[in-house]
Amino acid sequence: MLAFQKVADPTPGKNRMHLDTGTTDLDGATRLLLEGGARHVADHESDGFRWVTLADPDGNEFCIAQH
């Protein structure tokens, strides 16, 4: 599952497009992405919904969420 969020104004450190992906195994998927070269940015939780913000080697941020 993919979801896209448009960023209205480009600013330093933010992408024009922010990629969100979903997984049934958030911890496992996060571990695989980190092993593949991603950098951890932040962990989030709201009302039992968990997601992790990561960045690719070029600094482009994206999120992976538990579903």
C-alpha cells in the first residue's frame, strides 16, 4: 500500500513528495530498511497507530506505518 502527501511549498529538508508505505511487520521492515542504508529520523505513535520516519542516503524522508 502506498500513500502520497503533497508538500505545498518546498523548504530545506522537506521533499516535494513524501512517500508513505505500510507493512504488517513495522519492526522487521524498519530493520531491513536500516540495513539497506536508510537513516532513522523518528518514531511516532498516535492512538495506537505506529509509524517510523526514515531518510534515504540522499536525505529524502519517507514513512513506514504498521497496518
